[in-house]
Amino acid sequence: MSLDDKATKPHDRLAQALAEDMAAVNALIRERMSSEHAPRIPEVTAHLIEAGGKRLRPMLTLAAARLVGYGGPFHVHLAATVEFIHTATLLHDDVVDESRQRRGRPTANLLWDNKSSVLVGDYLFARSFQLMTDTGNMRVMEILANASAVIAEGEVLQLTAAQNLATTEDIYLRVIRGKTAALFSAATEVGGIIGGAPEDQVQALFDYGDALGIAFQIVDDLLDYGGKSAEIGKNTGDDFRERKLTMPVIKAVALADEAERAFWKRVIEKGDQQDGDLEHAMALMTKHGTLEATRLAAIGWTDTARKALAKLPDHPLRQMLDDLADYVVERVR
Amino acid sequence: MSLDDKATKPHDRLAQALAEDMAAVNALIRERMSSEHAPRIPEVTAHLIEAGGKRLRPMLTLAAARLVGYGGPFHVHLAATVEFIHTATLLHDDVVDESRQRRGRPTANLLWDNKSSVLVGDYLFARSFQLMTDTGNMRVMEILANASAVIAEGEVLQLTAAQNLATTEDIYLRVIRGKTAALFSAATEVGGIIGGAPEDQVQALFDYGDALGIAFQIVDDLLDYGGKSAEIGKNTGDDFRERKLTMPVIKAVALADEAERAFWKRVIEKGDQQDGDLEHAMALMTKHGTLEATRLAAIGWTDTARKALAKLPDHPLRQMLDDLADYVVERVR
């Protein structure tokens, strides 16, 4: 289960404060995901978009715009744009990862086929660009087009870094900044821009989104190894089986002795995995303290996020965004 | 082999007349397909983009802009945008169709994997939107974003119409207008708009691109059944095997007697195909004259294209575009 799905107070408070705007976003999403001629498109989109995701990214856009005092209509378009880009990437990710479940339900590629997921994802990408042109604001278009490129670049980088023990923490940071943080930071940045915020506030909003997105992904990756408890649950070990190099593994590989290195080589590079290997991997990460170090890295990024927020005007939404940063790391605190 | 690959005089004359602009387009494409961090992206892109495609679509944009007297730099950006959108759709098409060859070379999904094709396609889509924002022209952005949505919609419609004998010529026209003609008409239209052409000329350019694209796809589909000669060659019958309903088959199904209908049901709907079925299908299409009727339909669309051209100012490029319409149907004349 991703953090998106978890209902906790900071997120709910934000949803409540933005309820009217979010209703407008949802109406716009429903309107724009339709297709006069190809009913498969809204079917596939609805399956994913109405599956109870928490709409974290569009809420960031709405909150950013409101926080800087925006009173116009276009933050709704931008929030829907961000959600469409996110949904398109989920559809394509599930094809790329050959996933069978998302948010506790069968994936679109399983219910329909890979073809539909690829093409409906393309449709949503195109729709997202239509939505952003509605704003008539060149700068937000540049930012969101750039974010889309950076997301795809991050995913490709992840693809080529997988199964490669030479992957460094720098490369890992680049991957997650691309595949996850780029959309968080674009979401907050365009909210500030459409709201006409001064440059230093736009920068602070970008920095908040960037750090929040990085913390969010590090936590997701840590939870894949059971989080703080390092216990194997039903959602544990997917990255291990897919031979993805995430922070706790990268740190463990860096500290490995010769025998441990041979182990990582076998399970990650060669992909020769046997019963008990996941447990052994987790024991190595515990031994070297890399789960704990990863946890501290995530908390460090939320601190960065909250420091950025402090540069923004005092506002009830600012407090909620501050709490949201806490919420992102709550499950590994 | 698609028409893109065939070097003939009208196309070459156009390429010669636009040589300087095309060199600028190619330089911009090379610049923008790069990725600082993910070398897989330019590798995959170069494989496709430098495979000797004829750059038909970007040439349409350049020709349209020059024809209406444009002297600025942005037709080059729009031409590169159009080529990036085209390349992204090719990458995704080959995944969707599980293709193994394109332009006589192994496809990217075969040389690398489906994942790379999906993600590099996404990257090129995003890059295409960045390129169009460089122009600062809202209207061309709207048109190209819309065209991208219509392309994906056409592909989804094709997916759901495949294997369904109830597919009508209207649906077929909608599919090919989406998957093929939408990018042709957007290519010519944005050339006119960036050139500041009056509305009636922009409309004429759109109409030319639309009709040319439709003719182009009908010819492609006809050639899949051997074209005029109705002879089985090495590129014959792909659509039949994939159970895609194209114009000659749709017309033959409409004219089928009971036994013929049972045949189409078996091979297209049930997908139960045996040796000799393709030959039998072609015999039925010849018997009902549907290959000839399809040929005439394609020629009819090139006439429409040329009539639209006649509304544009006299110009050497106008003559070349006129010849190009002829060239598109040349192989089935």
C-alpha cells in the first residue's frame, strides 16, 4: 500500500480545507477523461482515478495557489493536469513493471491489456497538455512539460540502473527526483505561479514539493523492506524481487564485505534468488544499520521541506502542509 | 514498407526545396532527443529517427509555413515537434502491435524491450510539448495537444474495433482520421498559423493535410492486401493476421453472402485462421471489387487534398504539395 492510500489527519484536514476546489477538480477530471468515440478510455481511466487515491498531488497545487492568495479559476485546471500526468505515469508504470495489483485492485493492464494501458496513458498525457493550455500561462506549461520529460527520464534511468550494483546514492536520488519528486515540485511550483506569488515564494514552494517528493519516495522504498520494523509483510520485497536498487540496499552494498558482495551480486545482478534470500538481505541491512540510515535520510528531507515552507506567508494551509510533511514519514518514525 | 520509405521525385523535390530548413530541424531533433542522464533515450530515439524515414510530416509543416510567406524561426520547432510526436507514437504502436520490424530493421521493443519503448515514447511526447512551448504561440499548442489526444483516441478506437465485424466505414474513417490524418492536418495547420496566414488559408492547409493523411492511410491499408495487383508479397496480410478491419475488408463484409459472412466471422472475429485463408479473403475482395473501390476512395481523397490546395497562393511549394498528393496514391494508380 502506498502512502497515497492512507487516511490520516493532516491529509484529511487538507482535503477538508480544499473540499470545494477538489470537487471542481474532480468534475473537471470526469469531464476531460471522457471520449466521444472510444468508451474504453473513460473505463480504464475511471478504474484507476476513482480507485480511492488520495489526490495528494492536485491538493498540493490547490494548496500552493490558495496559500499565496490566488482567487482565479485556473488552479483547478492545473490540479487536474497534475492528476492526469500522474495517472498516465501509473498506467505506463504498471505495464513497465508488469504489475498485477495497485491500491488493492487488479491493474488496468491485467483487467484490459497492456495495449489499452499504453494508449489510454498517451491519451491522458495529451489531455493534460490540453488542460494546461487552458490556463494561457506559458510558464506553467513550460514547467509541466519539463516535469513530464524529467519523469520519463527518471523512469528510464531506473530501468538502466536496475540490476546494476554500481548504482550510487547520487544516481538513486536522480531517479527518485525524476520519477516522483519532479511532479510534486511542479505541482507546488505551478500553484505559486498561477497565484502570482513573488519569485522567492515560488522557489520555496518548489523546494517544499521537491523535498516532500523525495521523502515520500524514500519512505515508500523503505516500506518495501518492512519500514522501521523490518518485518516481512505481504507488501514486502517487491523491489528486491524486481532487483531495483533503492537506498537501503545501495547503502548495504557500499558497506558489504566480500561474502556479502557476492550475495548481492547473485541476487541483484544475476537475479538468482532463492528462499530465504530476502530475509538474508534484510539481516544485512539491519546489521549495517542501513534501514535506520534510510529512515533518517527521509526525515532529513522532510526537515528540508518544512524549512522551505517557513519562507511562505503565515496561513492555515501552511500549517497543514507542514503537518503533511510529518505525515509522509509518520509510518517510519 | 510504408510510403514514408519510398524515395520518389515529388518527395525529393520537396526535400530539396526545404533542405536548409530540414537541416535545422534535424539539428534540433538531435539536440532535443539527448538526455544528460539516461543514454538509453537517445539510443532508442536514434534507432528510429535516423532509420531513413522520409520526414514527411515535418516537411508538411515547413512547406505550409514557407508557402504562406513565413520568415521566422519557429516553423523549425513545430516541424521537430511533429516528428517527435510521430516517433513517440511509432514506439508505442510497435509495443501495442507487438511488431518485430519497422522500415526493414528490428523494432526498438525487440532490440531493447517494451519498457524502453514505452518510456522513451513518453519522453519524446514530453519533449514535443517543450518544443511547442518554445514558440510562445498558444494556438499551435492547443492544436498539437488536441492532435495528440485524437491520435491516442484513434488508436484506442482501432483496438476496440479490431475483431469486430460490425465496424463500419464511418468508424474506419474515424480511426484513420485519428491515428494518421490528425497529425498530417495539425502539421499543415500549425505551419499556416505560425506563418500568420489568413483563416481561409489555414483552413485550406488543414483540409489538405486531413485529406492527404486519409489517402495515405487508405493506401497503406490497401497495400497490406497487395494493392492494385492483389498479389501476396512479403508485406501482405499483416492486418488480416492481426484481424484489423480496414476498408477493403469492411466493404467485402458489407457485400458478403451467408457463406462469406461465416468465413469472415471465423477468420476475423474468432481468429481461427488456416493456410489459404488470406488467399480466400483476397479472392472475395476481388470478386466484390472492394480493392478497386478502396483504390478509388484513396484517389478521391487526394482529389479533395488538391482542391484544398487550390485555395492557397500560387507558389512553387504549392505545386510540390500537389505532386505529393499524387505520389501518395502512385503505388495504387
